[in-house]
Amino acid sequence: MILAFECDAENVAMCAPEDVSVLFEFPPLFPDSEMFYWVTRTHVLIMLAAFLAVALMYFGLRKRRLVPGKFQIVAESAFNFVDQGIAKDVIGKGGERYTPYLLSIFLFILFGNLFEVTPLINFPITSRMAIPAFLALVTWFIFVIAGIAKQGFGYFGHLLWPPGVPVALKPLVGIIEFISTIFVRPFSLAVRLFANLVAGHVMLSLLLGTAGVFIWGFIQGELAFGKALTGGAWFVLGVGIYVFEILVAVLQAYIFTLLSAVYIQTSVHPEH
């Protein structure tokens, strides 16, 4: 992008902000409202992702028909994918108890990720660390409580003293397992989702934004033809990454849900 530390709107395409933090903040949508002054674009998109997840399942399954319509097929496919392919296959016996939670986070993350490639939005809510961190903490809470419910407080003893480990190594292995399960799991779960969506969002913004600046600058007669060619190449690359990011959005929603099920499985079926 063409930036200048001293802004000259007539000669440069974009100007560097005085404070770079403004690039990572959303101004309030209703700054003059006493009740909704705190609402930003991020809040609206979070609510929209939740609404879309609920609406899909509610309207898709509200009036189930023997010959399902397209909307019902999508809703049933999403439910069966999570229920059969994740909850029951990964967790095993009793996995259906966790289907509502796993289905909820899968759809919420999926819609939130797809906002990245949605025209006029182009912002994945999961690129804000607070959201993956909160979802990871919910998963952490569920698998810890599930472990205590299944094994009692011996669950923590199982973490500290894993079976089958030589006595001499039990203290070291126990500490490693305890830290890994209690602290590393939720952190890695959140960072994995956050980092992938941030990386894709930044790449798309740079490639397509820069391509637009170069091509528009050439059309306005402000940049050389070589810049336009560079912009065209970056635009083609950006479109390719745009398509790839659709796959990433779906894949990351699946991975987060799958790992959540794996963590729950280790708590309710420690023998496996």
C-alpha cells in the first residue's frame, strides 16, 4: 500500500495513521446513545453469527417433512455431521449428550469464520482473540467438569499419576500431563483458531487492498503501467487465497469442534 507519514491526499493513495492501534479498533456504532454507546461492529457480528446458527437449526428442523426441502437437508446434514461424525465417533458411549454444545460451537465458529469472505463484511469475528479464548475456556470447563463427574476428584490424581508410567518417572510425567491438560489445551485451542483466521484476513486485506490501490492509481494516471501489472497479479493471487480461505473457514470450525470432542473423550473415557 502507498503510505505517507505526512498525509497528502492529493498525491498519495493512503495515509499512515497517527496511532497504529486504530487499525485494530472499531468505533462505536451509536456513540451518542447512553444505552448502546459500547456496541461496535464486532458485537453486531457476534450476535449475527449466533442468530444464523440458531435460525438454521430452528427453521430447518421446525417442520420436518418426509421429503425434506433444501433448508431441512442443510440443517439435518449439519446435525448428523456433528452428532455422528464427531460426538459419537470421537467421544463414544454417551457422546450424544455433548452434541448440542459441539453443534453450537461448530455452527457459531463456521458462520463467524465465513464472515471473512462475505462481501461488505470481510471480517472474521474469530480473528479477535477474546472469542476463541472464551470458547476454549468453555470447552475446558466442560471437559474438566465431565472428568470430575466421571472419576470424582480422582480425575486430577489420574492426571498427576498416569497409569502405566514407571514410578521413577511418574512425578515428571504427571506434572507435564497436568500442565498440558489444564493450561496448554485451552491456550493452544484458542491460538490455533485465532492465528489461522488472522493470517488469512491479513493476507486478503493486503493483496486485494494493494491490488485495488495500484489498479485505481493507474486508471487515475497517478501510477505507472508496471504498478498496474503488479496490482493485477496480486489481485489474481488474492482471489486464489479468497477461495482457499473458504476451505480454511470450514476446516478450522471442524478442527476446533473435533479437538473439543477429543478433550471431552479423554475425561469421560480415561481408559482409552
